[in-house]
Amino acid sequence: MNANLVGPGPSGETPVVFGGSAAAGRLLVPEVATIIDIRDETASGDVKTFKVRMDRPEAEEAWSHLPGQCAMVSVFGVGEAMISITSSPTRGWPLELSIKRVGRVTGALHDSQAGDKIGLRGPYGNRFPTEEWKGKNLLFVAGGIGLAPVRCLIDYCLAHRDQFGHVDIVYGARSPGDLCFKDCIFNRWSRQKDTTVSLTVDKGDETWTGPTALVPMFLEELGPSPKNAVAITCGPPIMIKFTLQSLAKLGFTDDQIVTTLELKMQCGVGKCGRCNIGDKYVCVDGPVFTLSQIKELPNEF
Amino acid sequence: MASIPVPKATKLVPRTGLGAWIRALTAGSTVMAPVKDEGKSLFRELEPGEEDLIDLHTVHTVNSPKGAILPQTEALLTYQSTTDGEGGKSLRLEPTAGPRPVILFGVRPCDAAAVELFNNVFLTGDFVDDHYKSRRDGLTVVAVACRQPAKACFCTAFDLSPGGERGADVVLYDRSGPGRGTPDAGSGAFYAVAYTDKGEALLESSEAAAAGVAPVPAGEGQDLGRVVAAYRGLETPLGAKLGRVDVASKLDNLFESPYWEKVAARCISCGTCTFVCPTCYCFGVADCGAGGGGVRFRYWDSCKFPQFMLMAAGHNPRPAKKARTRQRFMHKLNYYHHRYGEYLCVGCGRCVESCPVGLHLPQVVGEVRGLEQ
Amino acid sequence: MAGSQATERQAREVASESRPGADWEPVIVAFLCNWCSYAGADSAGTGRMVQPANVRIIRVPCSGRVNPRFIVRAFQRGADGVLVSGCHPGDCHYSTGNFYARRRLLVLKSYLEYLGIDPRRFETHWCSASEGQKWADIVRSISETVKALGPAQTLAGL
Amino acid sequence: MPRKLDVKTLGQAQGALRAEARRLLTDGTVSVFLGHEEGWDGLPVAFFAATPEEAGRLVWNPLVAFNLAKYLLDRLAGEEKVGIVVNGCGSLALDRILKDHRFPRERLYVVGIPCTGLLDPEKVLALPDEERERVLEGGEAGEDLYLKRCGWCDAPNPVVYDTLIGDPVPDEPVAQEYPRVVELEAMTPEERFEHFKGLYEKCIRCFACRNVCPACNCRECSLDQWEPLWMGRSTGASEQLMYHFIRAFDVAGRCIRCGECERVCSVGIPLMELNDKFLKDISELFGVKRPHVPADIEPLGQFALEDPDLEGAV
């Protein structure tokens, strides 16, 4: 192996283990996990859902995440990427990660098969403040792959159905083929009591009988009430931008709007100094922010 | 001003005994020290027999000693994946073993203080970076007080001093006190003051005694106090010009200032300032390997590089030099201050000396003071 | 850039095979022009000509495609020798690619020597599709040369 | 038609430069003028005058060592016309950018000033105060105070300009020699290998040498790519070898021998040892007399049927 990996610094030629800290479970060393199933979410295959399990049962037991949190996923030889966890903690293992093919790590994941080994560490980041939402109506607004982090939250809230008021799910994608989690949006969620699912696409096809509208416009047409409500939104930046305007038109205040952010991350634990917006690190202080929190941050995003 | 800790031990080290003392230290640890290299002074690992190359005269090594706790490239783990006859796959991860203990010999008080600023990042919060921690735990810092601060020095602008002990286990003070001149112009001996248990152990060891590290002669105690105080009271040239840095809260309102565009125009987006800086700690993580096995390592990265924030899908939140330049100075003077209550700078002056285009922190501090809110 | 990705990957895989030992065999990376030399190597193979198995072939569209950094990279990743072979000057499929290559590689060869890399580890040849025998001779000759020189520890070991 | 302004001294040149920049900014010929101003510590730093008043801050003295041409790449977007001041080597840098088609000549107004030599800022700063002032006022300076590149300069007069300030200085062709390369060539391969290894090991890979180089002007640098990963992100002699090879080879035949890479290297790596070898070889192999002067087609961008053959060459 390359002898150059120590660089100008103390050479590790005769390593002495001290302090007992060289044991497993070190911060930046992932757990080994296995991909047990891969499912295409979209017609074009650019989004896939990976079901993964950790190889060590103790590690699975020690793991506990809450909606909004993320996992650092490794493909060895390629790298690591921060991925939002798509499955609700109420559903246990295997963990589900829905991933769009965008770069090197996600590309390598898309190229892998069931049985392949990956690395997993986390969960990282804050979470959606669900305990603050007790008794409130929930409005979920998502676009495309933006449903991934929200799906975990929706399942979590529906598992604790009695704690919340009406649940309204507004979801859109570019085309019917780009709608993710078809089982959830067409079957599972709308069967829950007091839950509505409203779908739209930018451009329909011969199979599509539903509305064709951009998510923000569609949302304004639906006209959900801001009264005693929280809006959770996630999607591509351009959709978010206009959705926020639509929500404001509908009367939602900045405190009533929650979203999740993403930036390039290398450590996920607030050390590498990369994912900051002002003095906040998205990895440890986020990814979940209310709109009023975001407005306090420098406009660099 | 923070109160001065009570010394754990004080000794007298003859200049002629330094080599033997360091040789004794090298036996148990890796010693890193400033070494003269073709006109430049560089911090690097001392090979056996190089004790006499140690350069205690040049105030600034070109590089900072931060590599001792955050090497420019540091292996985090090794991985090896295999496939058995039936196509079953397995992956083996081995965290890298802890490093050898390191003694940083002859660092300046500013660089010693910088180590403490790393602690804020790597050892606090919900996560302790144990790769860092094992290096930090194994680190002993022997600082040398500055007889004559360099032109670019401004540690005093951050409440540090040429004789300060922050981050140091032992500080060596030339017995003759601050002053001009060549390395040999000193008195031929250092007062060695240990401020920590680690430092005390270093001074009290039998190896130290064998090298001539001796008790301070009776009756010289007052001189020692006077000498140490003189070092602590020393002013720095640029620090005197700059005064105490006090721009953290002012910068809260200057994120959108057109000033950043102006100051950034000169930047050439190299990483010199970040790499020579003793307090810049941002890093990246990458894998290197072939045939299913390899090493995952972290490496120094720089917010000055355009790719620093580039995301996989192609979005770059800081595509312009303006945003990147602002990030570096805001990080040091504002963001870090918000998070940890102090500035991410120790005033060593390396950015002043090394920036190819003369764009550095004291200048920015001075100019920010003059900006309208 | 898919081509160069493949190139790098191959160079790495090749490199990881190179391990000095008692039964050490040199690893030689050969960049062969698709139109002449690759076909030449092919005809050497189909003609059952005896040739040592040390050469790992990477097919490129033209010797002019061979960026000098490919060659340094191969050495850096542990190759013991590198070979570039293209059409004879004047016979380039793209009419002039190998003339450009000739200039560049000439400069490179001198530079490798300057950097302290034994120039005998790097050869350039012109070999046409019909010259199967010449290819077999080239392979034999460079294999023997590099074998005599021993493992190129220098760069990979840096 | 180029303008010519008569001056006798450096001080007059500075005055004429300010006046010319003021004129250009006032009549709207240019919207910004690239020059130098006095920095915080007295050394000139790059300065971008945007108003006629700001033109008064421009300086011209023997310490203006920094090539400005590369800053033009920051101003590619837009239509604005840019003014720039160059001396001899500065104009080579500018010509490099122009010949590489990286900035349109039509958007430039070039003020040229013949050069009588540049001093090494680092060395001048280290002088005792009085001596420094004397030298900066145009007094005699020892040869060792000059920038290394002045020793081999054969282009003291700007090769591109619209206005020339002062008379061209006597232009004696300097035979290009590469003494350090010759010295290294005389060593054994093992000695050279060890020598360069030491050089790679010292490198902190800050990219200052790349970023300051007027010939390193690609839109996207291959060294920044991840796919393919030309240079690993780990540091150490091996990757640094790759870095310095790629950097030097990519400017081979286009290097203007300004030595800025070497001057800005904070750890003091003599990078011209790498660049000069290419210059020397290109000169010898292909008969190029001044390989550092930008040409319409660079030596490695062309070929000759009678080029030496390679096959079997050792």
C-alpha cells in the first residue's frame, strides 16, 4: 500500500497504541453493512431505494435515529456521502435509503448489487421537532427526491397518528414516472384516517389522469389553512423557493415552516469545517431548520 | 488577561545540553522541531543525529507545527473487500493504530496556543474525534519564548504574548531575557518552566538530569520571575499597530458588505494561507486503493479552493473568490468566535509572510474596522 | 474522458500485481494504437508467436492520445516498464497524430531521465498491423531489458 | 497607433502611469485598470483602479514583481474593457494569455513600461531601513538583490502595448542558458532522483505555483478533477511527483520563464529546475532559440517531419 499516506507529520512507522482509543467504534470509522435489496423508485432508474442491514447485531441495536437525521454512507474505494434516512425508526431494520444518482458515491451505490458491502455511520444531525407539533395539523410539501427525508417523517407521524391533527401530503414530480414511493403515495398513506394525499406532475403522460401543475401553484389551488398547522417542505431549490412564497401567500408564518438543508459534508460531525452557513453547521445544527432560523443565517445558500 | 498558572517545576538548561536532552527525548518519542532547510526554517520530524540542526532563532517556521496533531494526510482506516468462491462478499475495516507520542520542541507560544484552538473543534460537542484525541494525548509541547518577535508578529492582538504558556507543557526562556541578536547572543542557558504534569515529568526525568538540566541556582529565583515577566510583557510589531482584535460582533452585520468583493479581487485562490496557518483545520476525506483494498484518509483542504464546497450535483454555494475569501475571514473572526468564544487566530504572522499577493488577516482586521456598518 | 478513466483503472490494477520476490516478473504497461500496433499485437497472438506475458496492453485510439502523464502515472503506480507503440510516422490513421506524439514523447523521455528514472524502462516503437513478428520482438526485448534492470521500486516506493 | 510618453526616471514613469490610467478611466476607454498599489507593509500589491481618483494610488517601482495578466481571467465574463500595466516579463505573461485565446485583445488597453530590472521584495524588505529607502529611490542595487529572472531576461521591453511610457531600454539578446539544469544533468540518475524526491517531500501542495502561473490558464484544471483522479488527495512524495510533473509538462513549451512559481513558493522549492529542463530540451531538440517567448503555435503543438526519431532511442 502507499507508503505516502502519513505525509509531513509524525510518521506512524512504529505505531504504539495508547489510551485504548484505537479500538473499534472510532468516530470516523463506519460499521460494515450489507445491501440486502435494491428497488427502482422512478421509471428512469435515477432514484433507487436501498435496504441495508448492519453486519454486527450489536451495532444495529445501538443505532437509533429519528426523522430528519442522516447517515454517512461509504462505498470503499470511492468515498462517503451524507444520505437522509428514508425509513421511519418505527419500522426498524433494515434501514432504507433512497438515493438519486448524482455523483461518484451515489453512482457507485447505483452500480452495486444486493449482497454488496458498504459502510454506515451515524445517525447524524438534528431531527424534526415532532414533540412541538402535538395536536397540530401537518402539511407536507415535497418535490421529486425531496420526499425521501419527509417519507421517514410521514411514516413516523402516521405511526403516532393520535398525536397529530389532519395530515395533508402534497407531492409532485416532473412526470408520473418520477414519482417516488409509489406504494406509499398511491396506497398506504391515503388509507390512514384523516390523511389526504394530493399528487401533481409537471407534465403528464397517457396514464396520468391527475392534475398537471407545478407544486407551488398546485399548493395554492389546494389552499390548506395555516391555522394550527405546520408545513414541512423539501425538494429541489427552485421548488423550495416558490413553495415558500406560496406558503407565505396562504398565511403560513416563518415559524410554521420547516425544511431540511443539504451541503457538501466530509465528516458529518462538525469537525471538517465545510457545511457551514454562517456559524451553523448543517451536519450537527441541521439539517432541519425552520424558515425563521434560516432567515437569521447569512444568505449564502 | 487570563491568570498565569503556577509553574510545576523550574529548571536551568544549558544551551550546550540541549542536544543531549533532545537526543534523550527522541528515544521514547518522535521529536518535531524547526530545522533550517536551504534558507527556510521548516517544522519537521527530527532524524536521529539532527539535534544540532534545530533552529531556535527564526521566529516563524514556514509551516506550522499543526501536522503533529492533524497531519496533512492522516490514514483513518484500512479496508479490504473479498469475494469467496460462492460470490459471498465480505469487507474488513481496520482503524489505524494510534501514533507514536510526539514532542514538539521549540515551538513558539503562538503555535502552542493554536493547539488549544484545535481542541475546541475536535474534542468538544457531541462528538470527540478520537483520531485527533490520540495524537493530542500523546503530544508534549516544549515552547521557546520569543526574544525578539518578527516584523509580522501580532500574537498580542489576541491576548497572547511572546512568553505565554497557553498550550505548552514547558516554556524555555532565554536567561538573559528578551532582546535583539543572534541565537548565540543569549546567555547560554534557558530557564525551563513546566506548567503541566507532562512538562514536569520531562524536566524531572533522569535523562534530563544527565543532559545537564539542573535546578535553578538558589538566589536566582527573582531573576527568573523578572525574565519571565519581561517576555510576557513584550509587545509585537504588528500587534502594536493593530491593537486588540475586536471585530467579531461588527462582522455580524458585514456579511453582505461590498468590501469582500474588493479584498478578494487580489486573491489567487491558492491554499497557502490555510496550509501555513497553525489554526486552519478544515479537512477532506478520501479513499486510495486498488484491487478491493486501500486506505481511507483525511487531508488538509482549503476553503480557498473553488472545489471546497462543490456538491455532487454540480451546485457550488461559494463559486466566487468573494465568497471564499469572506468565508475564511468570517470563520476566523466571527463564526468560530460565536461557537467557541474566541478568535481562530493566534497572530503568528505566517499569512502575512507567505501570501503571494499580500492579502492577510491583520490587513482585513484593520480594514474591517474602518468599514461603515 | 471515459477512456482515461479506464486507463487509470487499468494502470492501478496492473500496479497492484507488481510484487518483488524470488520469482519476480516485471510488469510492463503498453499503450497501443488501435489501428496499427494493437492489430499487430493481435496478429502476433493469432500467429502463435512466442512472447513473454509481462506486457499489459491498454488500447488507445492513437499514439497521439497518450498523454505523457499516463506514462508517469503507470510508473508511479508500480509499473516496471512502459511501452508506447503506434503507426509508423506517415501512416497515422488520423494522418498526423503520431508526429505530435513523437515530439511529446521525445521530450518526455529526456525528462524521465532527468527525474532519475532509468530511460531504458520507457520505449516508443512504431509497429504496423502486419508486423506481428516485430511486436513479438519488441515485447521480448523490453521484457528482457526491464527484467535485467529489476523492479522499478523508485517511483512506486516514494 | 501606439502612444508614446517620454519619461526619464522611475518617479516620472509612475506619474505618467497614473496620468494615463486616469485618462483611460475618465474618457471611459476602460472601466477598470489593473496595476499595483502600496500594500500594508509597503510592498506593492495588485490593485484594480475603478475611478479616475483611484488611479492616483497606482505605484511603479522596482518591486512590482507580480504579473497581473492572470487576473484578466477573473474578468472574462462581461463586456467591460480592461486596462493593464506591464513591463517586459509582464507583457510576456499577457501575451501568453492572449496567444492561448484566454482573453480578447479588443477588451484590453495595455500600458507598457520598459523595465530596468525588478528587485526581490523579500530581500529588499530584509535590508536595513536606510539602505532599503536608498534602493527604492532608484539607487544602485547589488546584483543579488534582483529577481532571479532578471538574470536571464531577454525581453525588458513590453512586447504588447497601446501606450508606451518611456524609451525602450537597450535590448541585448541574452543567450538562454540553463546552468542549474546542466549541473543537475551532470549528476548520476540516483543523485537526481534523491534531489527531486527531497523537493517533492517539501511541497505542501498549496497550488500557489499553479495559480500564479500565466501559462496555467485552463478553464478547469485537470488536477482538480476527481474523475479521473490525476493526482491523489493524499500528500507525500509520490503524489507530489505526479503534481509537479503534470504542472511542469502542461506548461512545457508555453512557460515564459518568469519564475513566479518559484518566487511564490512558501517552502522555497526551486521550481525552475523543472521548467527549465523543458525549455532547454525544446530549444535543443527542435531548434527553438527563445522557447520562453510566446509564439503563435507552440513547439509542442506542432511537429516537423524531420524531428529526431524516437524508436529505440535511449
